[in-house]
Amino acid sequence: MICYKTDTTHRKPLPQGPILWAIAVAPTAVPRTRFLLILLLLHLLVLPLFRIRLFLLLLLFLLNLLLILLFIIISTIFVVVSVISILLFLNTQVFRLIVRENPTSDSLSHEMSADILKYVLDSSISMVVLSCSLIPR
């Protein structure tokens, strides 16, 4: 077998770099060497694609986590604001007037506060369920 690197009668200049030289030598080499060179080339061509794909998957995962955290923060703010608004509503003059106009003021205040608290709990549970539905499976 003639080695092209030491062959002085070879008319074409050899390509620069080991991979290009391997491509030039591969047609005359042993089939196992050609197979290994093809595997090396496939490895060098496909490996960056896997790295890009892995980076994109990681980026999408982090973006998904960011959206989940944002939604949980928004739902927490919603619950806090609704509880504060209910507490402020219970202390306003309007609520006191509604309670005073009704003869059964104690039972009405308890029923209204129970209804309002049930609304707050239902809305907070729905927000938590919505935020949990965003978690990737």
C-alpha cells in the first residue's frame, strides 16, 4: 500500500488538516479504516447539532419554569389583593349600612363574610390549579 504522505510522485497537493487528508486517503485505505473515518466525520458533524438541541431544550425548560413562577406570583398577588380588599370592604361604611338596615344584622354579617371568604378561597384555588397546570409533565 502506498502512503500518500511520503509519496513524492503524487501530483495533487494533499488537503490541509487531518480530516481532509483522511478523506483524500480513505478511498485507498482498508475498509475498516474508511468506516472509522466515516464515523469520525459523522461524529464531528452531528455532535454540534446535539449541543444546539440540548441548549434549546434547556432554554425552553427554563422559560417554562419562569412562566410558572410568574403565574404563581401573579396568583399570589391576586389572593393577597382580594383578601385586603375584602378586609377593607368589611370595615367600610357601606357594609355597616347594609348590616344596620337588616334586622338580623349579626346573621347577615356572618353570612356575607362567609360568602366573601368562600369566593376568595374559590378564586385562589382556581388560580393555584391554573398555575399547577402549567408545570411540564
